[in-house]
Amino acid sequence: MDPALRRVWTEVVLCGDYDEHMARIGQAQGVAALMRGFIGWAKPAPGARIAIVGAGTGQMLDYLDPAILRPYRLTCTDLNPAYLARLGQRLCANELEANLVIDDIERTALRAGPGLLLATLVLEHIDWRRGVEAFAALRPTRCGVVIQENPPGMTSAVTPGRALPPSTARAFEMAHANLVPEGELTAAFAAHGYVREYRLAEEVADSKRLIALGFGRVAGPALPLAFSRVLPAERPVQEMHLGVHVLHGTAHLPDGLLAFAFGYRRAVLPPYAKVIMVPRPIMGTLETILVVDDSEAVLQVVVAILGHAGFRVLSADSGPNALKVAAQADGKIDLLLSDVDMPEMSGPDLGEALRKGRPGMHVMLMSGGIEGNLLVLNYGWAYIQKPFVAVKLVQMINEVLHSADRSQPGGQGFDSRKDAG
Ligand SMILES: C[S@@+](CC[C@H](N)C(=O)[O-])C[C@H]1O[C@@H](n2cnc3c(N)ncnc32)[C@H](O)[C@@H]1O
């Protein structure tokens, strides 16, 4: 894990300071409320194994009726042995028993198969993508995670201008936790065969909210289903359950709304939904794709489709942010898939800028406008017209990735002979 974060949690933040801060910002109380919610959602059978990851000092027990945890076999983990010792005292005081394990969830030594895995550590504090992989590798039937949501305009997970206990203040100077994008997190779980079943938001201090998300493992292979050209725009779709499906994302497209869901093959589908399944043979082959779109909804859907199709997906909501993501990316980016028309930097300009440092990178552009097609032909780049369906997108990307690069310096001086080859 990130060495600065490891030092923060194992050496810097002292037990007492940690408890004082968590109680003051309402986080200990918030996590207790979310814990009650998780148990109510998952309804584990008495005797079930529950793993609580990043359990800290167990301060939530000060705000929780311990009876709700008593029927279960508990395993509580944390990086910091001193926190676990404090947690042990709290367990004793509440007549609860648990296995206490010093464990880094990013390289966990936990045994697979807890019925319920609860990551109460607030995912901002770890490399959340690795975290999701680790949770999924343990194959829990259900997995609950907690993320943080800020009021508009506040981007850091750290509240500016708050008085902090000394060791907590030092920790915030050493490492900045970034917020976890809920849509991408949901897509990352979906790529491991988990669908979102539950969401609860709990307001804490400074107008921040803690969000509990509950994911359930899909029996058998999870296939992505795209419900296309379907939902009248006025329909409330953000959290709509489609039979056994949980709607996962939506995109506003020129001719209506594209809804995207993960679920089972045998579905009771509403009459307005058309289902397109991504068949196995056209699944992706683990290349890295950088997806860029200034529409959050489109970005979420495309990231989810590609993640589920087997690609490694990076994403950004603007050209300048895409340049940053690419600069920080480890290894090769095989394809840039970008919207054409974005306010700060257009897709073609982004493609040109990125290809200077990555000449082998393929570029594919997408647009809802008719002029996009002509524009990108000038560069010899691939183009897909929005709206598209999942199957078409994955198919085209595979074609582009496995065909010769036909790019040429774009824009004004288009040489039609190059496009013939
Ligand atoms: C913000 S605290 C939340 C703790 C507790 N759930 C609560 O709400 O009071 C984050 C906790 O995660 C632990 N932690 C951080 N990184 C971890 C990792 N990679 N594996 C396990 N625990 C980790 C820290 O030691 C700390 O106790």
C-alpha cells in the first residue's frame, strides 16, 4: 500500500487522538448507524461469519447495541495493533467475542468465505481498486463498504479549517485521501460479479455524508445487460430495481436515456427494456482503455461496460484531467476512447496531445452530434456514434485494438490516400 498512508495508520495517529477526532466529526456515530443498516440489509443467519475490515479501535461499539453483533462469529482486522488492542477492550466491555487479526486488506491473509464482509475503514483510506479486488477474492456472499461524499465544491476527504488533535493533524499533512467515485466503485464490483443491492447515506459533520453500499454476489457468471433506448426521460431511474436486476447507471443520450444494469440471464424484464447481452467471444482482452467524457452518466456507463467486458479502465471527466490520469498511469494505454465535444479540450485535441508521448496508442472518438463523424475521419481515427449499445462498443473496440493504426496528423490537411490502407 501507499507508504505514506501505511505510516499514517501504523505510526502517526495515536489511539486517543483518533477516537477524539472520530467522535467529534460524527464518524464513529455514523459508522455505527451504517453498521446497523448493513446487518438489517444482509440479515446474516445466526452463527454466520462476519469479517469487519479496518475496524480501527472499534469506537462504533460506543454507539451500537452490541446485541446486534452477538449472534455472529466475528473477525475484526486492522493494520494497527494498538487500535486492535483498544478494540479488544471494547469487545470485552460489551461481552462480545471476535478474532482480532493484524492485516493489510490490500495483501490480506484472511481466509476466504465470510458470509458478510464489511469494510468499515472508509475506502478513501486505501487504494480502493485493490481493496475491491481483495474483497471480491474472499468471495463473501455479501460485501458492504463505506465511502464518503462531500458537499458541492469540497473535493478532499479532509475537512478544511477544522481543529484536529495533534497526531491527526500531522497525518492529514502527510497523506491526502481522495474521494472514491461511487459509479466506478459499483462498476469495479460488478466486474467481479457483485451487484449493488443496498445504499444508505448518513449525514456527519461539515455537511459530509458517509455512504454505505451493499453488494451481493451474483449466482453463476454475471453477464452485463444493457437496457437500451428504453426509459422515458422523466422516469425516476437512479435507484430502480428491475426484477432481479439493480439498475447501475444511466446516460442521457440524444434520443432518450440509456440505462445499464448488471444481473442474471433469466430476468423478468419490464416491457420497455430491450436487452442486449455481451456474448463471451467478444469480451475484451485486458488491454488498458482511457475513457474520457464530460457527462458523468455516460462516463459511468461506458466505464462499467468496458470493465465488465474485461478491459482495464482508466477514466477522466475532461481533457486536462485525462492528461493527468495518463501521466500517472503505470504502463501502456492501448486505447483512448473520448467524447468529441468537451468544453475545456476537444476529444481530437486530447488525442493529438496524448499521442505525442504515446505514438502506439489507438484513438476512438464518440459523439452524439452528426459532425463528429466527419471531424474524426480527418485524423483516421475510429468513431462511434452515440447512442450505442454495449455489444457494439465492445465489438468496435476489439476491432480497433487489433487493426493497424491509421492515424495521421489531423484537422486541416487531411490526406484521403492514407485512409485507403
Ligand atoms: C478512518 S478509520 C475508520 C475506522 C473505523 N471503521 C471507524 O469508523 O472508526 C480507517 C481505519 O482503517 C485502517 N486501515 C487503513 N488502511 C488499512 C489497510 N490497508 N488494511 C486494513 N486496515 C487499514 C486504519 O488503521 C484505521 O483504523
